[in-house]
Amino acid sequence: MSAFLSPTVLVAEDSQDTRVMLKHALEIKGYRVLEASNGREALDITSKQHPHLIIIDLNMPVLDGLETIKYVRMMKGAVEQIPIVAITAYDVYGMEEAAHEAGCNEYISKPLDLGDLDKALKSLGFIV
């Protein structure tokens, strides 16, 4: 990737308010943001556009985040290695473990704290 190209982040989230907040926060940092409102859209965008990072809500319609993560990890080529940050308001016992077992790299519970997002981005090697 050229130093002049902005990394692309896919935000897969069914809440428009949360998508807008994440998009704004990421664009301020220089990221290019793609949006999906459900897991099926996220898979379609991932297979066609190969984002550098996926931020995905675990509780979405059509195809939930856990299943979407599993499908991404089954894709062939570099796509299967895309770092994934799982986010959820449904932070119950075992959910973080399930997210990591599905293949996410980082886990953040809602309400989202942008400081937690920055920590996740840094741990994955992204500039914040």
C-alpha cells in the first residue's frame, strides 16, 4: 500500500447513528470509510473492496456479526487476514470469547468510547 493512500475501514453496523459517529471519527484520522448495515452487505463489500480493517457490530439483521466474521475468515487470499474489531451492546458472559473464537482481533463493548477504539487501532498497527 502506498504511503499516500488512506487505509480503508469497513464499518458494519445496523445503527445509523453509530455508523455516522464511527465514520466521522475515522475520517478525521484520515481513513476512508465504507458502510454496511448488515452482515450480508459487509460480506459483499469485503469480497469486492478488500478493506484494510473491519469494525463490526455483533448484533445485526440478515446475518449477525459472529457469523459474518466466520465467513470473512473462510474467504480465500488476503481478505481472510483482514483485522476485525467486534463491537457490541450485548456484552454478556462469554460474548467476548465467542467473538475471538469466530475470528475477531479486538473486542469493544458499547457504549463506544473512542479512546477504546484508538487503543484497538493501535494494537492492530493502525495510526490513530
